[in-house]
Amino acid sequence: MEKLMGFVGATVGSLAGWYLGELVGFTTAVVLSMVGTGFGLWAGRRLTQRWMES
């Protein structure tokens, strides 16, 4: 479950970063997409860990 939620979080974070960065330019979109992927992966796995503890 943790890996699945990490994947979902990474996908959502990547999309959010891409669309925000696209407002500025292509290179910014690529960079923010990578940042969003990392943040989404972290958030998805952390959410799952907290959910499994309770």
C-alpha cells in the first residue's frame, strides 16, 4: 500500500508541478515537475505510514 500511495502521490505532484511551471516556461515546468514528484512521493508514503499506525 505504501508503494502504491507513493506512486499516486508522485504522479499528482508531478502534474501539479508541471502545470504551475508551464505558466513560466518549459524549463521551469520540468524542474517543478521533478520537485513535485519528490514531494508527492514523500507525502503519499508519509500519509500511508500515519494511516497504518492508527
